[in-house]
Amino acid sequence: MRVVARSLPSTPLLRSLQTSSHLSTTPIRAQCLQKHLPTVQRRTFLRPRRSSGSSLETLNVRRMRGESYEYHSRRRNFLLFGAVSGVIASCYTAYLLIAAIRKPKRLDSGLPKGADPFTTEAGSKRKIVLHDAEGREIVPTGNSTVPTFPRLIDLEIGAEGGQETVNGVEYTLVGLGVRTVTFIGIQVYMVGYYIATQDIAAIQSRLVKEINPIATTLVASEKDTLRQALLDPEQGEKLWNSVLQEVRPRSLFRIVPVRDTDFHHLRDGFVRAITARSQGNSTEFGDEAFGAAMKEFRTLFNRGKVPKSREMLLCRDAAGRLTVTYNDGQTGMGTIGRVSDERVSRLLWLNYLAGKQVASEPARKNIVDGIMEFVERPVGTVATRVI
């Protein structure tokens, strides 16, 4: 028997029942889908993907603190090591710079090819005597601005009569050197010490008798003793002071600037040196006469510029009087002025010859080398090559 299904007529009541049945089943189906579908994490362009909450369970605050402490400790040690290394490198570089500046160098002085400004003979360091185009004897200085100094100078200053009043006084170069300032050794002028040739015998006798009262020359060991005495601050000043006061040889310092300077700069250096040596002995240098002589000395240098390579002579005669001459390049060598008090010239001479601090240490050592050649020869003989 077949049952034929017929569609019932659509009525408002039937349609409302169908709609309510459809709506009631929709939430149930959604819940089932949510239980069986996997959870999908969504991310956007600005919001990062959320991490699982299980990673927080592996955090170890103590371990993180230890790692942070080790990191900052390594960083601190590294920075400390870098700072210490920088200080050491700076100090070492400064040491190398000062050593390089103080190391004697052979400068370009326009000397003939193969000519060395320095030579060593019999254990003594001396200058070599050359000849210029006119046959005059010259001594190389090793400086490019002032390449040579004359070995002999003839001056009327210091003439004591007789033939000297006609031909002048012959002065022989003993030693020379460069005057430097500041710790980097800026060169200011070349200075050379000359002694009247006729007065060398008196200096020979005085220095030889100081070491060996019965000798006329000094042997090698005695020369070393005299050298040490002349280079010693106290003994050297005492010895040169006695020579300048008792023997009073006629002598001069030849000063030639290697750079442009002025009279006031030179005067300030001279005055500081004289004042420093006179302050320790108020008995000898504390009177009004010495103060007046110093004022007169300052007045001599109230002038202008001193271009490089211009010659200045500080001359000391047998009475100890100081005469300053200068070559301005136009009128030639002329006298600037004089100071009669021998104490002024004596203290100025000691500024180059002896003491704890001298104006030029290379000049002082080279002067001592020249003195050594004097005393190794018999008293009364004049060396034909003393440098």
C-alpha cells in the first residue's frame, strides 16, 4: 500500500512553527563546531602574535639577575682596561717625544758633503774647524739658520796697549751651543764662548793648579777629575767664580738668533738669570751700587726687534766691565752701552758656564770640552786647533 505524501497547504501557523524550529537549532550547531575546530590565533600588522602562557613558567629571576651582573661586570672591566691602556699609551708617547727632542741631531747646515759637525778625538767631543771661501777658519754649528761660527774674532774692545791697540784683541772660540726654551726645545739663538788668545795661558795655569799644584799639564785621569768638577753645579760655579774674579780673562759671548726675537725678550732672560744667582748672597749683591748697575743694564736693551742671524757680542774686559755691541745690518757693528760693575758681567757669565741651571746645557758641555784641550797642553802654549 503506497502512501502518497502530499504537501500540506501553507498556513501562517505552520510557517511560524518552521521558523522557530530553525532558530532553536542554530546555537547548538555553533557550539558543536567550536568544540571540534582548532583555535586559530590571529595577528594584525601592529599587534604581535600572542605567546603562549606556558613560557612564563620557565622564567628564572635569579638566573637572569646573575647574567645581568656578569654582563655589566665584563663591560666595566673592558672600559677600565681601555682607560688604563690609553693613559699608558699617552705617557709612553710623551716619553718618546721628549727623548726624540733631547736627542742630539745633525741638522741640515749646508756643510760640505761628508763634513760632520761633531767629532771625537782622544775620548773628547770637539768641533771640527773648516775654511770658508776666503780661507777664514770657521766652526760648523749644525744649525741651518746659523750654520757656522768664526773660530777667531778680532776686536778693539779689551785692548790693553801695544800692538793690540793697532790690530785689536784676538779671541779664540772655546765652545758653542744652542739656547732652547720650553720643554719641547724651541731654539732661540746660538751662543759661543770666546777667550782672548793671550789670556789662555792664565786659565791653563789656574785650572791645572786646581787639580795638580805641581803639574803643567793634566793626564787622562786628572782631566776626568777636572771635567767632573766643571760639570758639577757647586764645584763648577765655585771654580768659574774664582777664575772670573782672580784671573779675569778677557772674554766674550757671541749670540746670533736663529729666529726673530727682540731686545726685551733677551733682556728678560738675562735679568732673570742674574737675579736668581744674586738672591742667595745679599751680602755681596744687596748694596745700592749693584741695584744701580742692574738698572743700567736693563736700560741697554730698551730697543726693538732683533732679526734672526744678527750678531750680538757681550764683551768682558780685564776689569770686568761689560760692553754690549750689536750689528743692525745697516751701520755695522756698533756699541750699545757699557756696565762698569764687574758683578753684573760675572753673574751673566756664570749663567752660561756653571750652576744647576744654565742658559744652554749643550754650550756648557762643549765649553768644557774646549777647556779640556787647553789643560792637556803645556802651560803657555796656544793650540792651533782648540775646538
